[in-house]
Amino acid sequence: MAFCLYGTTVRSRLLLGTARYPSPLDLSAAVRQSGTEIVTVSLRRETAGGRTGGGFIEMIRDLGVHVLPNTAGCHAVSEAVLTAKMARDLFRTNWIKLELIGHQDTLQPDVFQLVEAARILSDEGFEVFPYTTDDLVVGERLLQAGCKVLMPWCAPIGSAMGPQNIPALRSMRAEFPDIPLIVDAGMGRPSHATTVMELGYDAVLLNTAVSGAGDPASMARAFALAIEAGKLGYDAGLLEPRDMAVPSTPVIGKGVFA
Amino acid sequence: MNVIVNGENVSVRAKTLADLLQEMEYEGEWLATAVNEELVHREERGTLKLKPNDRIEILSPRQGG
């Protein structure tokens, strides 16, 4: 059940954020329990002479996972492009999770700037993972800009609301059948992840639902199982709901006692 | 010379970006640098001459979602 992201084959369909864990030990336990092969990281100003960031990233390297740097918190194309370049210089990867925040309260992406930045970065050899909305036209523009993966939200970052617009997510799946689609942001519960995987999504990226749980490592495991269950269910062929009952036990051959 | 490092005004003797990192006791492999909104690769730090009021960003990996 492996799948491919920009030529890299991964088996786990859970991408895990590394922020807001109670401790580094909780983070490493969650990464291990999740079985994830890709974690997201950010770049921030170094204030301790290189020791703060160095210690963190050495721990991540010891976990043996791929690193997906992000441009979290960027509000302008130039800012996101420079952050991406600095991330590539540091992490030696062309991967970049492109975030361009458009609204302070909802943290929803500024899709206009997102498309522009995606084009610039793709032209410079980056492999862009765009954090986007569930808008089909924006998705199409991102693909035209050079993206080969789309990462629509299902609810605002950190909201834990779970899928808010299932018909839109379903439309994206139908519109882009051959593009890896990863739901990024808004998950709260393992069942939310199952729901989007049952829609045929390829993977889920989440952070706060795990890091904010009472027991992050157990929640990471719960999400991993939920994602696997949803994927297996989708691949097995789900029944469509119907209005009326259908007897599961055969009617023919029933004894007649009246 | 006065320059701006991560948003703070500082006075340094360094003539290049590599000198500045040393003077301010930045160490290790996990640093990314930019001067005046342009990336400076690690191998270019020794030749990049600083000018007064240059805006220098020194970033490193952090937790992120």
C-alpha cells in the first residue's frame, strides 16, 4: 500500500507535525508509535548560537524519517520563497510545505499568493507540497504551477473540527484522480482521519490532534490505525447508503410456521 | 559597524558573514543565513562582505506543523 511523493516511496500515510508536544521525549515516542516516515519542521530565528536548532534536528535525524520543512507563518510570496530557499540550504531537500497565511483568525491560505509562490519555487527546482483550500480551481492552478501533490485543509489549523465540507473533498478526489491528495490541518479525532481516507485520500498530515492529546504517543498510534482502516475500507469498496432496509439474512428458505 | 541581526541592532567588528557568526558565537552545521533578504549559502559566508546596516537573518530548525 505504498505511495509515491515526488519520486519518494513511503508506506505510512500519516505525516506528522513536530510542534507543541509536552516534551522532546513525547515527540519521539509519538513519531515512533505513529509509524510515520515524514515529519514537518520549521525554521526560526536562532538565539542560542546554533545549539537550540541543532539539538532539535539531531533528535529528528535519529528517528530516521524524511524531513518536510514548512514556510509556516509567512504572509508574503517573497517571505515564503526566501524561507524555502533557506530551508533547502539547511536540510538539503527540495521538498517544501508551502504555507502562505491569508487570514489571521482562520489561518486559511492566501491562495492567490500560494499559486504565485508555487510557480516561482517549482521553477527553481523545489518539490512543493501546497497547503491549500478545498477549491478545485485553485487546485488546478497549483498543478499548472508545477505542484505534483495537493494538500487541502479540512478545517482551520488546530481547530480539531474535522472535515467540514465533505462534498468539496470528494470533488477534489474525483477531479484529480492521479494526484496524491493529503488532507492537511483541522483533524481532531482518529475518526476524522478515517473519514477522509474513506473518501479516497492518499494521506493525512496532522499535528495538534496528537501533540495536544493527553497521551500523544497513544493518540499517534490511534491515528495510524484509523488511517489504515480508512484506506483499507476505501480500497475494499464501500457500500453506498440507501434509504430503505435490505435484509442481510436470505429470505428464501425461511421456515413457514403460520 | 552596526548591523541588524535577527531584528536586533548590534555592533560588530566582523567584516564577513562568517566572521560575524564566529564573533557572535554561532556554531554548528544547523544554521541558515540571509543578508538583506537574499540567501547566503554556507560556503559563501566567508566571502560575503558586510556593510553597515545590513539586515542579517540567522535561522535554525524548529518544531513545526
